[in-house]
Amino acid sequence: MKECIACHSGQIKQVDIITRDDVFTLIENSEAILSSQTQKIIKFVCLNCGFINLYAEDYF
């Protein structure tokens, strides 16, 4: 089970992040794929403290 790296809560959700100007919106349960098609960026937000965690994961 994943947990928040800031507050160690288990209350996290996978999200997508859409930016426009200086405002961003979180959308639940989406994934963005890089153009290389060999890596995906996974984004999670903590429902407890609001920390947003981004990490890349290789896949084939």
C-alpha cells in the first residue's frame, strides 16, 4: 500500500494534473504518458495533507 511521503497517511489518490496559466486542476484516476512510450508519470495527491507526489515508472 502506498503512503504519503510527507505525512505518512494512507489516504492517497491517483490523479492527473491539468494546468492553465497559474491555476492547476486535479482529475481523479488518469495517467499521462510521455512521448517516448517507455515511461509513464504517475501522480498521487494526499487527501490528508494535500501533498502531490510525482514519479516515473518504466513499462514495456
